[in-house]
Amino acid sequence: MKPYWVVFGARFRALLQYRAAALAGVGTQLFWGVVRMMIFAAFYRSSTAPQPMTYPEVVTYIWLGQAMLLLVIFRADPDVKTMIDTGSVAYELARPLDLYTLWFFRALASRTAPVVLRIVPVLLFAGLLLGLQPPDSPLCALLWVVSTAAAAFLSAALSTLLTVSLLWTLAGEGINRMMFGLIWFLSGIVIPLPLFPDWLQPVLNFLPFRGLLDTPFRIYMNHIPTDRALLAIGHQLAWTVVFVILGRAILGVGKRRLVVQGG
């Protein structure tokens, strides 16, 4: 596994160089976080029906989402896309490494490095001034860290699946746009998943996308009790395994059918 961790480390360090972009992103995320707080404040003031989450819980959910926003804003690896477009993907195929694992670790670095740059200033500012609550208990904090790590692996597995799909498409934009909208809506970043109708909850609980954001956030707040947290983390890991197996299968077929043109 050492070569893959070397690839991960090199890409991670390269992405950490974009500090000015990260600083600008922090300001943008704080702005939109405040806007979303105002929207939900209006909702709670205008509604008399009991809600599955209190407004302070929703505020915490919003700020955790802003801190980890880049975990769900992803697309197929642009470097691999360029390789496929130009035919230089042949060099990737010639490496003495497992191609899927190589792309997975590249995706893992791409998912985690931008979050690392932004998560501390966003959480610090929101915790001091904008209503972010601390974890419900030290155990909740520990389980949140574990669930967040599982979310990163799930995000990398989904991102790698999108990258593998480039072997089957001319441009890859269609599936990127489709998955972006699907994941954006069903992960909880737009509307906290507990606020969806009761009849939809079984579907949301089964689908993998809640594992990207909703599961870690609700563990943080003890909205998913600690005695059920390991089951929720198991749900994240199970879907990660499913996407890894699916990605490997599609890549295996794609490698056998791939034709690289050029001289």
C-alpha cells in the first residue's frame, strides 16, 4: 500500500498550496451559511407544527455542512479526464500499480485536502459568533470523527466511480451534472434530511448519500444516539464497499474494451 499512500500524500500536499482560494472560500461559505440561517429562522417562526429538529440543531447542522461542503462538491478527476481525452491514459495502464486503487487514493486526497483547509476557520468562527453548538458529549465528538472519516472514504468511492465512467462517455459532463444535483439534494446539504416528510425517511435512510453529511452531523448532535452510531457508520462503510466493487467491475470491463488512438 505504500505507493498509494505516497500518491495520496503528494496530491494532498499539492492541494494544500491553494490557501488564497481556501480563504476566499471560507468567506463565501460563512456568507451562505448566514443566508441559510435566515431562511430556516423564517421557516421556524412561521410554522407552528412540531419539527424533528430544533432551530439550534438546524443551525449546527448548517455550519457543519458549510465546514464540510467540499466533501460533496465533486466530479470526475479532471486530470484523468485529460489523460483519457489525449490518450495518455495508456501511461496509467502501464504503471505497475492497481489502477483503481491509484485513482481511489487520488480521489481521497482531492476530497480531504480542501476540507482540511476550511473546516477549522469555519467551525471556529461559527462556534464563537454564529450559533454552532459543541458536540453533545466527548463520545459524540469521537464518533463524529470516525463517521467523518467514513464519509471521506464514501465520497472518494463515489468520485472514483465517476472517474471510471469517463471510459464510457465522450465528455463526462452529463453524469457529473446528474450526480452533483442528486448528491447535493440527498446528502442533507440543502435541507437537513430529518425535515423531509416521514414517508420519505425510509428511502433516505437506505440510500448512500446520507452517509456523506447527514450521518456525521446527527452523530455530532446525538440526534443519532451513541448506541446506534456504530450501525450508522456501518451503513457508510457498507455503501463504500458497494461502490468500490462496482467501480472495480466497471473499470475491469473498460480496460478490456479501451482503445487508445494516436501515435
